[in-house]
Amino acid sequence: MSRGSEDLEAKGIDQDEAEAVAVPERSGGLTTGGGAERISLGYLHTVHPESGNDVVFVPGEALPDWAVAVQNEQLAARLRPRAAADDDASSGRRAIKHSASRGSK
């Protein structure tokens, strides 16, 4: 018997029903079974691949496989421009900074 079912029994629910509806306790808490990469990092707006309906996942919501792929694609797209900017810097291009103390030596 878990502490949750004991709490339900104390509120007047019979033992069998309390054990049936109580959430089992685990040392790590509730998980989605897939790890952090299966959790929505923000509001994920996408289209369901089978139904064609618009779907929005909220931050912290567990994602199905197809939505994980969409989220990973969006993250990769956000990182691509940064990678291109890094390539410009490595090819000898760099930003020109204005310096106020440049005139006298």
C-alpha cells in the first residue's frame, strides 16, 4: 500500500478503490519513459502527420516520436545560422569595432 492510497483511505474511500486510483510512488518521480529529449522545450506548433490537424504542445509536455523529430528539426534550423556566422569568423572576416580611444598614441 502506498502513501497515496493511505491518504485516500483516510478521506473515506475504501481500500480497493484507493489502491486502484492512487499514483504509485517512485524515487525518480513520474517520467515519460524516454528522457529529457522527449519533452517539449517550448510551445511547439506543428501539424499531425496522419490527421493534418494543427497541434500545439506546451512546455514540459511529453512528445510522441513524430513531434520529437519536428522539435529536433526546429532546433537544428535555429543553430544553422549561428554555424554560418562562425564560418565567416574563421575565414578571416570579423566585425569592425569602433574605438573612441583610437586617435592618439
